[in-house]
Amino acid sequence: MEIKNKEIVSAAKPSADQLALLKGKDILSAAQFTKEELDLIMETAAYYEKKVKDGEVLKDMEGKVMASLFFEPSTRTRLSFETAMSRLGGSVITVAESAKVQTSSTAKGETLYDSIRVIDLYADVIVVRSPQKGAADEAALAAENPVLNSGDGAGEHPTQALLDIYTILKERGDLKGLTVTLLGDLKHGRTVHSLIRLLSHFGCHIILVAPEKLRMPAEIVADVEKLGVDVKQTDNLSEAAAVSDVLYVTRIQKERFENEAEYDLVKNDFIVESELLKTAKEGIVIMHPLPRVNEITVDVDDYAGAAYFRQAGNGVPVRMALLALVKGCVR
Ligand code: NCD
């Protein structure tokens, strides 16, 4: 199979009018974007990807500080944001902690609102992940500077969904008319809550495959259907894979279950193995936001269309684009 991975959008610098679109804005939900803004983010990501590939040393964010606040575990999101800021010539201050390991004044009972009021005086842009749904909105109320939601509990993860769209564009060249299947924990999975909303701008057909108790929230499906998007729900993974151009796999979100027994009941419901690829649509692209647990077996990694590691790499140019756009610093 030929991997496209080609230049999908113009890597030219966006125009001054375009660059004004996101300046000073928060990135809180995938529902906030217009198609014009999405195109701008994709183009700016391609612009930065090319510059980094060409070995350019960038100074777009020189003198600026990004606060990277992670109150829930993260590997890719935090490190790709921090890499993005470094590649743009800016600096990073970090809080990375979980309920078990706490080093900030959150452990003393400080509210997120108070913390952000202060951090806003230190940094020019604030990236926040929290186990609480709505935390990024609260942070945005406290901050004058732009806030970027990097995952709020089982709510949303809009920057991940943007890099997912960028990945599909790179792997397939276009999104129009593609059938995209979202698989796994669609109830608690914040990446898919954001991704389904972004897909609705691109003329895709959507199939949802989930254990019965972990279906996509009905209000999100209704919102997307209102936009005229065709959404099918099924529990037959092999039938869905047979007609899909993209299969987006997610982890069952163990940490969001009330007890382990409930998690155990569903954890093995859908496993993507190389056997499935034999009857899947030719050229199907397999994606996953990572981390994976057992939902894609490692033998799938050798398949040319297994895009999940390339997908994680795309986090850097997409987050460079977001940081520079919200600060109006694309040079
Ligand atoms: C996701 C997340 O944190 O929501 N990971 C990520 O950001 N790449 C997905 C997950 O944890 O399952």
C-alpha cells in the first residue's frame, strides 16, 4: 500500500487576514471552530512542519512563556506541547502531577481559579489538563491570556482532534467522502467527543462502534446529525471495517469507571488484530490517540496503514500552529 504522507495543504505562510482569526482566542472545545479556522490551523501546521524539517531555527515565540499545567497523567500531549514551544523559540514552565503525586498548591486546597489567576501573570499562554470536565472553561475565565484545553476529564480534547484531522489529511490526502469509524470507549473518551465534531466539517460518513454501555453521548450524536452528517451505530466491527477508510481506535478509559468489575466486563469487547485487516477495506488507516492497552495487538504495527505513531508525531506541528496562532506570533 502506498502511504501518501504528502503535502496535504499549502505549506505557505497564511495571509494577515487569516492570521487574525485565532489571535487572542482560547481553544476550549472542538465545537468552537469554523471551517475557515480549521483550514488555517492545518495550513499553519504544514507551514511549521516544513520549517522544522528544513532545519530552520525559529524565533516566532522568542521571549514568550508557556505554562504547561497537567493535573492528570500525560506523555504525548504535555511533551509535544513543550516541544512545540521550544521549537518556536519560547520557554516553558511546568506543573505535572496527579492525585497521587502533588507538588503545587493544589495539594493545599487552592482552587484552579486562584492558581490560574497567578500563573496568568507569569506566562503568555496556558495549557491545562484536568480530571474535571469544564476545568479549561474555568481556567479561561481566570486568565487574560489564551487557555488551551488539553483534556478536561471525560469532556473534550480539542488539540488532539486537530492533530487527528491533520493526520487523516496527511495519510489520505483529503477527508471528503471518507468513512471514518470511531471505536471503543465513546462514552468517556474525550478525544472522540472532539473528533466527531471536527469531522462534521469535512463531508465524512461516520460509524460508531462501542460496547453498549460505552456509546457516544446522545447529545453529541444529535449535534452532529443536526449538521447533516450521516452517523451509523453498530456493534459489528468487521462490517464497519469492511467499508471504512479510517478506523480510529480508543482505549477503554479505566480511570473513569466506578469500579474495576465494570471495566473488566467490557475491556476485551473489541480488539483490533491483524486478522481484521484481511477483510477490512483496502488501504484502511488505523489510528489511535495512544496510550494503547490491549485494543490494538502489536502485530498490527507492521501494517503500512497503522498510523498511530506517525499521528503522535503530528502533535508537534499542530501544537506549534495553535500556540503561534493564539498569540498572533506566526512570522
Ligand atoms: C488521550 C487522552 O488523554 O484523552 N491521550 C492523549 O492525549 N493522546 C487518550 C487516552 O488517554 O486514552
